[in-house]
Amino acid sequence: MKHPLSWSAMALGIHALAIVASFRTTQASAIESERRWEMAFGSALMSDYNFRGITASAHQPSVAAYFEPRYKLDRDLELYVGLNATSVALSNQSRIQMYYYTGIRPVFGRLSLDVGVAYVDYPGGTLYDGSSASNCTNGSFSLGSCNVSKATASYWEPFGKASFAISDTFSLAGNIFYSPSWVNTGAPGTFVSVGAKIGLPSALLPTNVTASISGEVGHYLFGITDPFYAVPAFPAGVKLPDYTTWNVGLNFSRSPVSLDFRYYATNLSKADCNVLTSDPTASFRGAAVTTLNPSGLSSNWCGATFIVSLSFDTTLGRAEAAFIGTKRPAF
């Protein structure tokens, strides 16, 4: 069953988009309206779904699909609303991530901005409160403790993104995401990242194929959880461990298909990884016993990994040109 808040987020975005669009296009012709509206959509197949440095698919393959209606107020200002659905394998047994989002994308010369808000929904979760071994995500007690998880792991996060094109082949990017209750733990979470992308010379590539090398370094800052995640040393809630994550990869693209090879890693220990994930596959290690992780359970969900992904991304305008033989005039 869909979470009512997730539909509220989508409805709010669509309503806001429609109000502004109506105001700005009162005098626009039908042809102009057709040129202003666009629909982006796509899908992806990944060998693993890595979400900000941590696997969200238990290091198993994942599939994703999205759609994103867009409306251009003018040449350098776009409104959008979208939904990205990705298969996951969370500790509370949720099997899908529904990422509802809406925002605005202004462009100032070489600088592109993206400001919006998202609702990250994980429907179908099960409560694991640690009241018995069967109510532990890992199925047993370890040193009198075990991994627990709320049935609802959904949360809101406003975000901001920026990209600056230094040249036609080199760009820099920065992102910030904030949640007042990360994964519904009660702990605020702020993720900040910077990245760079460089295009490879076309002379080295087959006709109509582009390639690039890109990398990103990010840092997650967390606060204190609510008492549900308390441990003996911290009965009011635990301070979730901050961490740094990075990735670097090589991407090949022949529109509308892209193939990406990417390496991900974090600086999280296996004990701290278990604190963040409540990993149901975690196993005991004496070295993993800490005040934050009294069970001594150890998780590899935050370790270094190499991921291959194949994606398809296009728009209705491009699809019309490719399959119908017509093309919308540029805005």
C-alpha cells in the first residue's frame, strides 16, 4: 500500500507546478505550450544499488525506473516533478524505494542549479523491536543485544545541487541533502558532496559514443536517534556515526543507453556500519563490540565494492524524433 505522505508529496509538487505554469503561460499559444512541456523517463539495471556509499540491495542486483514531467518557464528556468522506483533489500524487509521529488532548475550561464524536496518512501516494512530473537533483524541475540528496525523507514529531505561547466569537457558539482529524521531514526542527517567529471577525447571513441571519467567525495553528518535505537550506554538514543564516502568511475554512452563501471567505498568500520544499517546478515566479531554496537555484530554493507550499471534515459521529444520521425521545435 502506498504511503499517504508520498502521494501528498507528489500531489503537492504537481499542484505547485501547475499553478506556476498556468500563470506564466496565460498568453502562450498551443504550439508554445507543447514546446514547454517535456517528459523524461528511463530505467537501469545495476549489479548492486549503492545509496551514498552503503548498499541498499544487500550487494544484490537491483532494477530502477523513473519518470519526470518537466515544464520550462523560459529558456533557463525549469520546473519538474518525478518518481524514481528502485528495488532494495532493507533490514526491515522493505523491497522497494519510492523516491518522490519536485523542484526547480535555474541556469545562469555555465552554472546550473537544482533546488527541491524529496520524500524517500520504503513501503512494506516490518517492525523488529528486539523483544525476542524472532523480532531481531538478524534473527538472534548476540551478547544480549540484537539489530532492530522500525517498520517505517521513510523520510523527507530537501536538497540543493549545483554544477559548473568549466569547459565543454570538464565540470565541477556540489550537492547537499538534509533530513530532520534520517531513515525515520529520529536523528537528523546532512549529506554534502563535491564531484568532478571530465569527458574523454572523441577521437579515441567509436562514432556517436561519448565517454567520461567522474568522481565524488561525500560526507554524512548525523545527530542522535530517538529511544527506539537506544543501547545500554545511551538509553535516550545513540549518536549515529558520521562517515565519508567516495566513488570513481568510467561511463560510456550512446544515447539513450549508458554503461557505467564504478568503484565505491566508505571509511566506516564494520561495527559502525552495523549501527547504521541493522544488517540482517551481520555476524559476530569480538573486535566489533563497542558502546554504540554492544552486540558485536559486524556488517559488510558499507565496504568497498565495484558496480556495473546499464541505463536507458530519454524524453518524449527524443522518442518522437527517433520512432515517429517528427521533432518538436526547440524552445
